[in-house]
Amino acid sequence: MDQKATFGLGVILRETGINADTLRAWERRYKLPQPARSEGGQRLYSSHDIEIIKWLLQRQKEGMRIGQAVKLWKSKIAQGENSFANTFALRRETPIDETHFTAFRESWVAACLSFNENAAEEITNEAFARVLPERAFQEIFIPAIRQIGNLWYQGSVTVQQEHFASALIARRLNALIAAAPAPTRPEKVIIGCPPKEEHTLGLLLTTLYLRRRGFNTIYLGANIPLDQFTETAKKIQPQLIILAAQQLISAATLKNTADILSQSNIPVAYSGRIFIDNIKLREKINAYFLGEKPDEVLQNAESLLSQNHPSFSLPEKRELYQSLIKAFKFYRPNIHVHFFKETLPFNLARFSFHEINNFMSENILAALQLGNLDLLKNEFAWASTLIENHEKTQISGKDYLQLYANAIKKEIGDEATLLIDWLLEEASR
């Protein structure tokens, strides 16, 4: 049981359900628990303290007076017995397993899709009463958000429903971060998204994990321009910088950001779903990959902060596709105009395909900057499925790739042969 004092009073009240006045009375009269103090005089508790409080509350529910419960606790400690035996036995009677987690996820998703905020919040509160926030997010809410994202991708839910659910989770994460105790450790960690990355839930979760363990986290949020990142790092001089990217587009900007920040001799680490879906992409990033699961991310971040740096191979620096990148950037507006001229017979929804064309072109540039066109496979498969699920037209995903390749050939010509051939090969699969 972790006896490191890192949790503030708000966390204890939420995790145990005890009244603040009752807890202070126990501390004053029975010296149990005995919280530590931060430099500013704030009470700090450990996981061990949380279990003590839960154990005492359970004895009260069984009819024991608090004075008797405290004496029983102290006698068990004196005799070397496992004082948490009854607590653990109680948990075994109502286990939290995958069946329970699945029920929580399904109920929460249903509440969000019906825009029922009260029901969603009640489910969240019940989940937090059963498990610690870290596990609740890992097993229930982050998978639930991904499930809703997949439903949107399939055309089953609207973007409003997805945004509603994400906003609820972001609000709860921000509240928990605000309620966390003041830092008790000297290490400073800058956490933020590189340019073109708007998804922040993963980094908010990392911020919460580190904050609850006493680290001084400086959370910058989404879409931070590179010059502002470097300026902030220079000013704060952190012991670690953590970045995250969820898409190929932001993986390219993350690479650029890590390349620049690593020159300051500050360890740079990163995470994100794109690096889980495409393992080879990690070879392109000049930084430490933190892991695929939240507990791995936390463990590796703490390892870096303890200066026990894991080893990794630096990616080979190669300047590939530079002339093609310049040409594609220059001719991109013309490519899109040509595409729309060629697709007039299909009666496309112009606004939707404007967004898809921007998605395509941004991902092409990202893959060229990362030096590997095969990185586009997952992104183009995603775009093709999105077209077929969301557009009631005669065009298919393969048709789209063919038409887009023809537009590139018309506007750029032989200089883009490598890219055109790659697109036509994908269209023929």
C-alpha cells in the first residue's frame, strides 16, 4: 500500500465519502489518519490513509462506534495483522471486473448519445465511488469516448454527440486537476499538443496522473505553435516535455517540435493513438515513446523524471521529397479546383468534400515530411470509409483516390509521379 502523501483533502472526501468535519475530528481525537503537510501547510494524504478511512467507515456501518473501531485498528497493527482483510473481503463480494466496466461504459455512452447530462454525471459519480479516478478513466471513460468516435466514423452518431461526450470528460478531468494538491516534488513537466493537434483528453489524463503524484505540471493545451513551445521551455526549464498526437497530420508537427526541443537537452517524450496504430511511425520521432496504456505512460514518465532514461535509437535524418513537398504546397489550391471540375457529374456535397480534400492534402504533406508514403494507408482507408458512410453519391472511396490522383497529375505533372503512382496503386486495391 502506497504511503506517499500526495492527495489533497478534496480527493480524500471524494474517494471515501467522509465529511470534512468528521475527518478532522478523527485526526484531532484519535490521531488517525495522520496526514502530512505541504510547504504551504495543506493536508496531504496517501493511498494508505484512504484505505484506513474506508476501513473505519465500514466498521461504523457494521454498528461499531468509532472509538472501538480505532482501538481495533491499533490492536491489529500492534499484533502485525492485515488490517485491510475485511476491506478486501468486502471488495471480493462486489468485484469490479470487465462485466461491471462494460455496464458502466454502455450506460454512459447511452446517456451521452441522448444528451442526458444528469444521467451521465450520475454514472460518473458511481464509477468514481467504486474505483480510483485513474482506473475509471482507463477502463470506462476513455474507451467509451473511443467507442463514440467509432460510431461517428461509421455514420451512426453526429459530431454534436461526440463533442458533448468529450466535453463532459474534459470538464471532469479539469475539475480533478484543479482539486489536486499543490506540487510536493521539485520536477517540472511541460505538457501540450503540437501544432494541428486539437485532441487533449489523453494529455489531460497524463496531467492528472502526474499532478496526483506531486509533480509540478504545466499544461499548455491544444495546438501550441512551435515558437511558443520553445519560448516556454526556455523560460521554465522543465525536467521533461510531454507531447501527444492522435493523427498523422499532428505526428508530423510533433516530429518537428521534438526535433527543435531536443536541442535544448531537455528530455522530450510523446504518446498518442497514431503511434499505437502505426508502430513504425515511432522510428521517425526523436524522443521517448511513453507507452500504449495510461499506466505505462505514467511509469515511463516517472522513469524519465528520475533521470533513469530508457534508451532509444535516433531516427535517421534524411531529407526526402523536399521538391515534391514544395510543389504540392504551391499547387494544392489548383489541385482542389481541378478535382471539383472533374466531379461535377457526381453531384457531390461541396462543403463535405472540401473538408475531405483538406484532410487528404494535409495527410499527404505529413507523410512526405515523415518520409514514408505508406503511412497514408490507414488515413486514406479512413477517408474512403467516411465518404462511403456519409455521402449519398455515386462516388466510392476508390473513385475518390483515382480522381484526386488525376488532379495531381494535371497540376504538377511528372514531378509528382511517385505520389501519383502510389495513389493509383491504392485505388486499384
